[in-house]
Amino acid sequence: MSSLSILCLILFFILLPHTILSKLEPVEALLNRLDSKLSSSSVQESAAKAVLQRLLPTHVHSFDFKIVSKDVCGGQSCFLIDNNKRSIQNDPEIMIRGTTGVEITSGLHWYIKYWCGAHVSWDKTGGIQIASVPSPGSLPLVKDEGVRIQRPVPWNYYQNVVTSSCKYYSHYMSNLATSDMETNMKNLVVRGSTLPLDSYVWWDWEKWEKEIDWMALQGINLPLAFTGQESIWQKVFMNFNISKEDLNDFFGGPSFLAWARMGNLHG
């Protein structure tokens, strides 16, 4: 190998760590900024406990939740599951610690899935199957050293631009009169149609709460949050003296928000 090749290799290995670190610095800065905006530990623990209450109301006293610093996880996000040291019979059986409320709920899901054989999914893919979870006082113990699961990436993303607003069979929709398409879509969803169409714009809080709980249990911490963004745009545009009437003509209807956002509507 020539001396020039050796010199190039030396420079490569010297500069590589610096290049990697320089690319990670903006990510670290963003993570630190987001961490500073988190709710207090007590609020996050209460939110995680509320998810447990809705999922397993009979086991609300079987688990103890605690927010911990990232230092416990080597500076990363993680959850830890341990057998709780019980002094009396009614003490929690399982302790789940996490760096955020989402880490705690994902730890809860991890435990009931891998230690209790439970299944938590959407209604169309099995729904919530928790009959296999033992009764309070009989929950399976984890290994003595506990369980520690570290998040491999900072964010778990969920959803996409199109399906957040409109999902339907094109061959079915083509049979609807164009002028009445939006009304028919709304009526079908409100009446609980079993047709495979759904749109977030028609959801009530009960359905949103169930979906948000599912996201928390799956460890999702970066969901697409499009709902209501047209209201923000409206306020901004009106500050530039654009009338509300003109904006109403500009924005797509509820069934077509995704297409309007992507600039796919004309006329």
C-alpha cells in the first residue's frame, strides 16, 4: 500500500468520528429542547396510570409507575420492568419505570404481551385481547435482574398524510354523485358503516382516546398531528387581510383535507 493510501486511511479514521458527531449534535439539541417541554413527572405518571385504568381497570393497583432520568438508561430513552418488593398483599406487583410517560406505557404493553400473552391492536386486527392476563395477585414475575428495553431510535413515527384525512374504496365512491359525496361519506361513517372508509375528521373523543392509548402502548411518540391545522392557516392568512369567505373557498372540505394539503384539488 502506498504512503498516500495510508495517509488517506489515517485521515478518514480521524475525521469520521467528528463527522458523525457533527451530524448528531442537532438531533441532541432538539431532543434536549423537547425534554425541557415535557410535563412534570407526576402528570406523566398519572397519564400512564389513566391508560392502565382504561385498559385493565381490575389491575390498576397491580402496577407502580415511575418517571426516571435518562441517566438511568445511559442517556437514552428506555423503560425498566422489575418485580416490586411487596410489604403487604395489596402492594403493586410490578414496577415499571420509564424516561417518559410513553416509555412507561410501552413498558406496560411489553409486559402484558410477552409475560401475559395479551394482544392489544385495532378492532379490525383482533382488538384488545386481555383474557390471558392473570388476576391481580397472580401476575407473573420477571427475571430477578429485571428487564431493560432501550429505544433504538429517538422517535417512533405513526400515520401518513393521506390516510389521516380520507380512506375509502375508489370503486364505491365513484358510484356516488360528486355533489353529494361528502355528505354521503359523513353519513356512512356516523352510522357505523362496516365499509372500509374512515377519516379522522369524523372521530369523536371516545375514538380518539382509544387511538391515543394504542399509540402510547406501542411506544409511538411522533404521531402526525394534522387535525385542526387549517384553523391555524386561517388565522395566519386573515392577518394578511384575506377574507374568511375566500379562505372557505380555498380550503378543501372535511373529506378532502389531505388532497387539499397536497395541492391536488383544482377548480
